Amino acid sequence: MRRMHRTVVCSHYGDITSLKIDAVVNAANASLQGGGGIDGAIHRAAGKQLLAECAKLFGCKTGDAKITSGYNLPASHVIHTVGPRGEHPLLLSSCYKRVMDIVKENDLKSVAFCCVSTGIYGYDNEKAAHVAFKTLHDWLDAHEDQVEKMDRIVLCVFLDKDENIYKRLLPQYFPKPDDATERQTAS
């Protein structure tokens, strides 16, 4: 049975750029200069100041992450991570770990993730979800001190297929206390 966490981990179907949260995660390209998909949407919503700050970061390597201000977004910060092209679980896992490390380093209480690498980068949506959930679960297990400080981790989806995948997988990795009690009682 998986360990339960006090930090609320939930999914949200909708526009990540509309969330009032400490940080949203951008599935960025290595240049950090904006692009299509979620990257373009975040840059458009945040405004030109985001592009100017990103230019000072000199890009980002695959599997790494960097933080900027959120500018015109309701979110205070954007954490840019560069996912792998194709299915490379270790690199995708590194994206989620690095984002969570940055959350911890900046004492953020909430973060919203998009589906990293599943768009034009071609990662299978369900396989990517398993990597994301396992990585976040393992990171929270290893950082109990951070778990106490965080309010929520939001897994934001905007495609129907991702919503279905996340609704099915989320309870497997992050059971609600009632779900865990019911399973223990049934055993």
C-alpha cells in the first residue's frame, strides 16, 4: 500500500494560466523563448516581461527546470521545465523532481503541473502520467519536511483523454484517507 501524504494532490481539468497558485509549471523548450501549446499559452498570458526574464536564463537543459516571476498570470511564479522528446522515463522523472526541488528551495506552498512532454514531444499520455505520479509520490516520501509546508499539488489537464487517465490513476498513487481506510477494513 502506498503511503498517504498530507499535501493535497489533485487533478484539475482546465486552463493552467487561470489558476491562482504559487507556481505553474511550463512545458518549455530548451531556449525558454516560448513556443506552441502550453508554452505559448503561458507566455501570452504572462506578457512580454516573461520572455525578457527567460532570455536572461540562457536556456534550460532537458530534465532540468528554472523559475521566473508569473507577471500577468494569477500565479506568482512559472517553473519552466524541458521534457524529453519521445519516451525517456529518467529524463521525464528528472523534470518533476527538479520542479519539486525548486518548489522546496523557494518555500512555495502550491504548484500546478501540466502534462510535460505529452504534446508535440510525443510521450504517450498514460506512460507519462505514471512517471509523473510515481515521481511526485516518491519525492514527497523523501521530503517529509516539505510535505508539512505544502498545501497542494495540482495536476492540470486540458484534454479529455488526460482527464480520464488522471481520474483513473490518481487514487492509485494518492489515495484519499477514506479510500485507504476502506481498503484496510476490507483486507
